[in-house]
Amino acid sequence: MDPIRRNLVGGFALISLGLLAGAFMGAAHDVTWIKEWLRYPPVRRNQVMYAHGHLGLLGLLNVAIGFTIPRTSLALRMRLAVSWAALAGSALVPLGMLLALLPNPWSRLLYLQALGFALSLFAAATMVWGARSARQSANSAN
């Protein structure tokens, strides 16, 4: 699958998962055992809420990358690296948030979130650089 399609499909899938997780949180709010599970410890509800929000936002990052890749001056290998980094980072951020809810020593999987943010930052910054250099080369050609 080419990087454009991969990021568009992955991005819309992440947005859908974020919407489903949010709908689940809203619908399951009155289910007693879920309400108790989310209540203790207090950070648990926030982690689940942030994870579903990050799914949607990082999905939008992937959609933006999918639409921007053809307009950059990046080489094919760099386009592939950006595509995979954005998708992996977008999966690792909410996964790290949710896995941090597990008891020790598994709660240290929270560091997956930091790795995911680093990969997403790499992808976004590289896209800025690629789009900027494509614009500069187009301006110098005129």
C-alpha cells in the first residue's frame, strides 16, 4: 500500500476508534462495574478520556500527512519513513496511556506514549520541512 493511502486509511481508522471509545465511555457511564473501574484510581478516567481524544487528533495528523505527502519534495524513502512513523506514533500514544493503567511493572509501558509522541513529532516536523522546501523550489523555478 502506498504511503498516501496508508495514512488516509490509518487516519480515518484512528478517528473511528476514537469516536467508538468516546461513545463507549458515554454509553457505559451508567454500568455499575465500569463506573467503579473508572472511578478508582481517579487518574484512570482521565487516561481513558485522553486516550480516546488522542486517537482522534492523531488520526487527523495522519489524514493531513496523507494529503500533504504528494505536495512535498521528500524522497520516496523519507515519505515511507514519515508514513510509518506517523502511524506507529499514533498507535503508541493511546496504547501507552491505556497500558499505564495496568498494575506494576506493566504500568511502565507508559513510556510507549513518549516514543509515540517522538515518532509523531518526527513525522510532523519532516512534513513541514518537506512542504517548505517544495514551496521554495517552486518559487525559485519561477
